[in-house]
Amino acid sequence: MKGARSGSTTNEEPTQCILTSSVQMTRAPGVPQGAPRTGVLAHFHGLTPRGDAGGVYIDWLVGPDGPEEIVKSVGRSHSDSAQPWTQLAPDYERARSRDDSLDRLVEWPAQRECLGDITGRSVLDLGCGNGGKLAELVRAGAGASVGLDISGSFITNRPSGLELVQGDLSELDSVAALAGRRFDRIIFLQSFGYASDPVRTLRAARAMLTEDGFILLTRTQPVRYALERAERNGTSLGEEYFSRSVYSYRSSWNDQITLSKLPYTMSDLLNAFSAAGLWIEATVEPQLSEDARRRYPHKQAWMDKYLGILIFVLRPLSDH
């Protein structure tokens, strides 16, 4: 889904870039210089919300054990941005296609419901991955729609009315295919975090909304990562929730890749929405259905512990 897909909203400076196996990465703060590397990638992390920042952008993807994060793009030119995602995309698609995938069981159904009646509605999917979800919406009756992703690895069986474009959601003003366009629904499905400047990206998206349009944006519950770090470090939930230290772990899709992320808090998200001139019309914390709980008790156990995702319906403030 996110053609690889989330970064941080902290004010840390970008760290020094290194090059390993032709893939540019940044060394996460706090990671020792001699830290071992596995497979093709080493430690990397998301960027600050600065428009002039360069480096690695990452995104959250929902695997069989909950959301994960992988490198999305590299540098302001993003010339090597697609490679890491291309390497992990097959693993992600396999994970998402599993019967017990939380994306299939919880997240996508809830996102569809929040979108409302999309018949004849135009949709812009920012960080659309291979475009499969947007294609589903178009086949269900959505109007002319556009999907944007940095990887450019799109499905080939596209319905009429669907346009898939390779581009960077951090530079929406530079995407020719979006010039002068307006959309009824703009969606960030676990992709918002990899914007180099979250507020700038939200403002650009807001400017492309129709008069009664809205933005649908999802993020992983920040408490999840605080809990994981507290369990690993033997610290408290509060200490880790407010920490700005990088957290690294191995991907459950490919244990040859070590992933890292910068934590964020609820206030980080809410302040970004406010600064972009948006208000929250609705917030949803989707849960498994009773049937799914019975069929997949291990997924319910995961949800009981880590909570899942947040879904926000955002509309422009009238004075912006």
C-alpha cells in the first residue's frame, strides 16, 4: 500500500547519509558507528518536518503482525527512492493477502466506511503503493481518480478512470498530473509520515479539495511503539512515549533487514493538522469484528496489546 510507506514529526536535524549496496541511507541517532548490518540495508530512519531536508523517507505498512515501517525514498531528488520498496514490496503484498492480515480484517474495511459513498467521487491516493486499493474504489463507482507513489511499481490491470503517477507527496506542487485538479477525497493510508514537511504536504492536499471534500488520514497508534520500547528497554510507558530516540528492529517480512523509526506523539499529529488549517471531523479506532475475534484470537491478542491504528477525517477550517 503505500508503495512503501512514515517518518517523524520531530525537529531533529537530518543525519549523515551513508551508501550501502547502492542504497543511500541515514545512520540513526544513537546507533553505534560499528553497529552490525544485515542484508542489503542497515539502520535508517525518517526525516524532520523541514522542507529543505534531504535523506530517507519511510512509511508504515500493515503486515500480519501489525504495521511496519520501511524505507520509502532517499534524498530530495529521490533518485534511488524506489529500490528499497521494490525489494520489500513482494513480502508486503504476500503479508497483506493473508487471511489474517489486519489490513484485510480491520483497517481497509474501516477506511472504506469512513470514505462514505464514493459513487462518482474523485479520489486522490497519496502514497498509493501499487494502486490496488484505489483501483478497488474506482471499480466500486468512484469517479476519475489519481494515485501517486514514489516507487512507480503499479498494477497493470487498471480500470478506466484510474491514473497512477510516479511522484513524491512531499513535492505535490511539482506533480504535473495534479496541476489544477480538485478531488472529493484525498487519502493518506499509512503514508503521511514519510512527508519531509508534514504541514506543507497537508496544506498542498487541502488546496486540492473540492468545496465539500475531505482528507482521510491514518497513522499507527503511537502508544504501540512506546510499549514495545518499554518492554525491550525495561523502562516505563511514559518515558518511551515522550522519547525522541530512534527505535530499531528486524522486519517480520524479511529478517535480513533492520528497520528503525523515530517516535511521535498524539500532540505531534494534532499540531500538524492544526498548522495545516484542518479540523478533525471524526476519529476512528477500528477493532476486529466479533467473527474475526473468534477466528483469529492471536490477532485479537495483538490488538488488545498494541491497539492498532487511528483514522482521521479532516476538513479545512473556514478561515484558511
